[in-house]
Amino acid sequence: MATKAAKGLLRQQKRRPLWLPDPGDGPSEAQLRYLKRGLKQAGGKLPLFDEEGQEIPRRTIEACIAHGWAETWIKNPIKPDWLVARLTDAGYRILGKSPPKKPG
């Protein structure tokens, strides 16, 4: 039988940050806005800034990556703290679009 401390540790391990929805859930409104912007860009590149010039919250980007809807793309040598991402095939599908054909 598990002790109270062991049960508490198991509960902590199962918790996820509040900003990261349950994997069975679809994208939040903020995540959808972010992902949809990749449909208009070559290679599905996702924006660093929103339409008003405000930086996209890092947690939005990280949540999309954690769900597999986006993936990190390139490292920016001038701004290494920027998280540059692009849509994955799953990202296109969650938006109701077909992923682009891969060359070759």
C-alpha cells in the first residue's frame, strides 16, 4: 500500500501546467490563431509576432509544439531566445487542411 507521500508524488507527476490543455483537447483560441497564420507562409512558418506587433507568448508556441501541431524549425543566431516554429502535418490536419507535398 502506498504512503501518503508516495500518493502525493504520483499526483504531482501526473499534473501538467495549466496552460497546457489535455492532449485530447483541440487547440485553444490563441493556439488556433497562431497556427492559422502558418497557412499563409512558405513552409508553414509560424509567426513570432501577432497582427498588432506583440510577441506571441512562448507558452502558446510551446503548447503547440508539445501537441505535435508545430515543430521547432531554425535557430536565430541574432536572437537565440526566439522560438521559431513551423506547422507539422498534424498542425495542418488540426486546421482542416492537407499537409503540403514533400519534395522528392
